[in-house]
Amino acid sequence: MPCSENLGSVHLVFWPGTFLLIYLVAKHNQFGLKEAVLALVGVKKFQRTLLINTVLAATLLGSLGLAVWIIQTCPN
């Protein structure tokens, strides 16, 4: 299997984490869906909690780490 096909598994880490973050930000800050997305992309300020920071770090570092691991294990 080519390595580019394995990179699709990065989406299995990134998107569920992103949806969880949207839910957590919306719930904690009493935002709607649009406001929560704007907050996560940096347009709107929001209150952070330890849980939000942990999920954000795990989502970003987990998907990036998985991508790096897949790329490094490619036989080239």
C-alpha cells in the first residue's frame, strides 16, 4: 500500500478531536456552533479550561505525530 493512502488515518484522529473541541468550547462558553468555530480559529475570544487545552494539544500533537510516524515508516 502506498504511504499516501496511509495518511488518511490522520483524519481519524484530527476530525473527531476537532468536533469534540467545538462541543467543549460551545458548552463551556455558552456559544452556538458558529461562535464556537470562530473561537477555535482565533476570531473570537473564549475561556479555556484544562480539559479544552488538553484536548486541543492531544488533537494537534496526535494527528501531527501520526503523520510524521507514517511518513518515516514509508519505504523510500
